[in-house]
Amino acid sequence: MSRTPEDILDELLVLQSQEGDGEALKSLITRWQPRLGRLAWRLTADREAARDIVQEVWLSIVRGLNRLEDPARFRSWAYSILTNKCTDWTRRRIVQRKAAESLKNSVSSVSSELSNGACTGDATARLRQAMKQLPAEQKAILSLHYLDGMAVTEIARVLMVPIGTVKSRLYHARNRLRQTLERTIS
């Protein structure tokens, strides 16, 4: 993987931040806040939750920055923290939803509402709706690969799984997305 000037700047900012340079840390935050915010929003589909998660991510980054041995891995490390926090948020949401559904005893009506809402005329809207229906893990891997342009090896580092697992998850996520889109077209 070739390093870009952006990568080198990030490494420099990480090194300076590790040495206690507050301005370098501010610059790092300024550069990475929008990227982390976009990914958090894509994974949660909830702007408020995404903002909260990104704040938690920055707390973790600031606390752990001195333990980051290789500044070149900042991108993977930051995305890894973010995806883990989004996964935790999603799990909490699932538990909350299950509790609400059992109280209302309306699982079937909710699922029929979701399937009716998936039918949109615009291809982009259909794609967004289909992505929302994917499990968080599949949303994350598709977003990292296609929207953030990360290679399979980098995704493996972010998710802390073997490369073969990333390839398998991408394959299954693409298939699930295709099937979801086909259902909305029919």
C-alpha cells in the first residue's frame, strides 16, 4: 500500500500528539471528525447517535493514543474503535427494540410496515433502504470497502479478523444486499 501525503500528515500529527502537542491533536481531530462522523452515521442511520459515538471514539483515541505504536495504523485503529462502538450501540438498540416489540406484541405489523416502506421509486433511495435492512456487521463492511475505499487487508485490521473472513463477509453482505434490492424491485 503506497502512502499518500495525507497519510504522512496523519502520521506526523499522531507523533506530535503523542509528544503532547495540543495543536497537533486539534488538527488530527479537525481532519478526522468528518470521516468518523460519516461512517458512524452510515452504520447507525441516526445523526444524534453518530455524534455521541464519535465523541466516545475521540475519548478512547485521546486516552489510548500513546499506546499506538505505529502511527501509520491510526486510520485502521480509529475506524476499529468506531466500528466497535457502533456495534455496541446497535446491540443496545436491538435489545431495546426487542423489549418494545414484546410489550406491544406487534412483530408482524412492524415487519409488514418495513417491507412496505422498502418500495421506493428512486434507485438511490432503494439502495439506502436496503442498506438499512442489513445487519450492522454487513453495513460496516460494505461501507468500509465501497464508501471509504478501504482494501480487504485494511478492513481485516480494522475489524481484527483474518483476511479470508473479510472476503467471506463481503461476499455474504453483497448477496444479502442484492437479495434485498431484488425484493424491493419485485
